[in-house]
Amino acid sequence: MSVDVPRNIVLLRHAKADWPQVADHERPLSERGRLEAPAAGEWLAKQGITPQLTLCSTATRTRETWKLAAPHLPRRPRTVYEERLYEAPPGLIIEIVNEVADEVRDLLVVGHNPGMQSVADVLAGEADGDARERLARGFPTGSVAVLRHTGSWKALEAGRARLTHFWSPHE
């Protein structure tokens, strides 16, 4: 596949987590989260977004979010559970995305805030409609940002993408 093709990076913040007496990495989804996660998958499918690869944090809440969202897509992408995404700052998230093979056209990243909102802000040089204003109001649990980038994944850097969609299950 040519490197000069449009690519989508989809950022999915994990759905609402519960707060039991466990380590943060092991926190499961709450009841509300178990409703938010499938809604995110349904929204992605409705938009025609079908990633070839999903990079998912190893935290319980991100894995559960992905497990509940994925069945709603027309086909399940290859999934890689990436330890570095847990509590990752935007620079590290971009580094991880830069490692993706150019055969992947659409990439889904399941992670945490503040990283998801920060990386969307950093990457988005431009935005469609009211997507930037909606993102600026926050990145609630279960929300999705879609950014379009033309070029290789290695060339993805600050300001080089266009924020095309921002969706939240709370709207």
C-alpha cells in the first residue's frame, strides 16, 4: 500500500470504570461502562470505520471496553495489547502509532485520559465542523475521536492530522 493514502486514527477512551478496592490497572467497567462500550462500537460501525489494527492498553477497563465494542464492527481487526498505552502521555502514544506498518490504513487506539484528549489536541492541525469545540469540552468515558492523516504512520506528528469526528455516548 502506498504511504500517501488517507489514514484514520481512531482514539477510543475506555468506558466508565468502577472503583473497587483493586489496583488502578485492574479496575473493571461499571454498569454504565458496560453500556457505553457497545455504543462506541455501534457508532464506529455506523460511520463505516473499520480499523485493520487495534492497539489496546493492557488495563482491565480498556480490554473490557474493546471486548464489548468490537462485536459491533463489520469485521474484528487484529488486536495488540500494548503495555505502554497505560497512562501514556501524548508523545509516547504518537511514538507507538509511528511504529505501525503502513499496510494498516485505519488504526484504533483504546486508551486512557488525559492521554486520549491530549493526543487528539496535539495531532489535530485542523478540524471539521464543531469537532474541535466538542473535544475542547472534554473527552468523556466511552468517547471517540477520529483523525485523518495522509502519509505514512512514521510521518504522523503534531498538527499533521485533521479531526473529522468527535462522538460521546453522553450526548
